[in-house]
Amino acid sequence: MKSYVLTVSCKSTRGIVAAITGYLAEKGGNIVDSSQFDDLETGLFFMRLTFISQEGVAGEEIKSGFAPIAKQFGMTYEFHDSDAKMKVMLMVSRFGHCLNDLLYRWKIGALPIEIVGVVSNHFEYQKVVVNHDIPFHHIKVTKENKPQAEAKLMEIVEQSGAELIVLARYMQVLSDAICKKMSGRIINIHHSFLPSFKGANPYKQAFERGVKLIGATAHYVTADLDEGPIIEQDVARITHAQSPDDYVSIGRDVESQVLARAIHAHIHHRVFMNGNKTIVFPASPGSYASERMG
């Protein structure tokens, strides 16, 4: 038996769920997990379900037979092999906490991805990456060579077959062209403060204002800097007794956990773009535990 994930989005109308589940039942599919959401504001419907294909019914047969139903409801849909590992390219600059966390989760199997390479504009983490038997690519980025650097990046992405780019504290702004070409396939992580602080030394600024909550936000990258659709967020409480260095340490932990959870949701096809927002379906029982490790 093979397990598949089906994702569907379309205009909301009566009969969608019945059509999908009825078709899978007809093909001998056994649904083991299902989530759905009707957005009353936009009139859009979103659904994700996992099903097991019985022996003798090929996955390609199920996919091709679903096309008439998809056409009837105007669906955008995809079938995914549950056992297939998404190919992921990591990018990092000089802050390595997210990179190290992701490498550890990947190594112990808590993050089931295929890391096809790590790109950096510095050499600090070359040895760490190579010691994991992962290709390391150094691309120096300056104001003068940025177009050439991005062309090299896209060449590496295409040659590696990367399906997702993760900016694990990569401190260069990607061009509008790359953001559009890889729309919905680049995830970034950054700090979140209440209130917000931009520019240099945000943790020092937060300390000077005496904030009580710091956190992190993982989002899809768009042409608008740090304003793409949010996938995952979390916060940590701070007290007056903690120093700026404590803020940095706590903030790094939150960033690492939030980024890992966002990637976990994306690779399991639980995230749907919904305008400038996302629909994120919860993890099924048993799969979420791995996100909380570490």
C-alpha cells in the first residue's frame, strides 16, 4: 500500500468534499487524515487529506482519474507521495544557530528532507556542512556583483533540483525576480519584538525599551522585505533581570524552533497560500512530536 497527500483549493461550493471522498472510496483509497477550511471572506475552500492506496490501484491511475472532478470544481490540486523527501537548499551568512539546528534535526530524522546543498556568502560554516557530506557553495555578494551572484545561485538551485529554499539567517536581500520565480518556495526567519525594532542591534534596542516579549516569525519571501505570508510564530517572555546577551540567546532558540516548524509544515504540504496570508493545517497525531524535539 502507498500513502499519498492530496491538496485542493478552489472556490467554495456545495459537494466538493463528497466528490473527493466518494472518488477515493471508489478507487479503493482509505482516508487516514483530513482537514478542510472555508474562508468566508474570500469564498475560497482549502482541503488536505492523506489516503492509502490499496494494492492493485496505481497512484498514476488515481491522479489521472481525478482530473474530471478537478475541472468540474475549478480546483488547483496536487498529489504527493508521502514517502518522498522534499529537496531543500539552505542559505546562511554568519549566524549559524538555525543552520546547526536544522542539520541536527535532519541528521536524527526529525526533519525528513533531502538537503541538496548549503549556500553562503561567507566561509564560517563550510567545514560544518562538508562534515555532514552536504555540498557547500560559497557565493560572494557585493553591490557590484549581485546580479551575477544571483544568477549563480539560481544555477545551483536548478542543478540540484531544490524544491524549497530556506534562508537560515541569510543576511542578503533577494531580488524581486528570484522572489517571483520561487514564489511560495522560499522561507525566511526573523526576530519579532513587541513593539518592533528595525535596523542594527534589534535585541539591544529591545533591551533598552524593556520589552517583555520577544519572538520569531517564519514567512514566505516576497518582494516586500519581511512582509510575506506568515507560516509560523512563537514568543518567549523576558524579565527585567535579563541582559541583552540573554535576549540574543533566547531569541536564537525561538528562531530555530519556529523555522523548523515552518519547514515541517511546508514539506508535509500543510500550508496553503491565501492572498497575503496562509492557511496552515495542524499536524496529524504523531508527526508534530518531531517538531518539538531539541
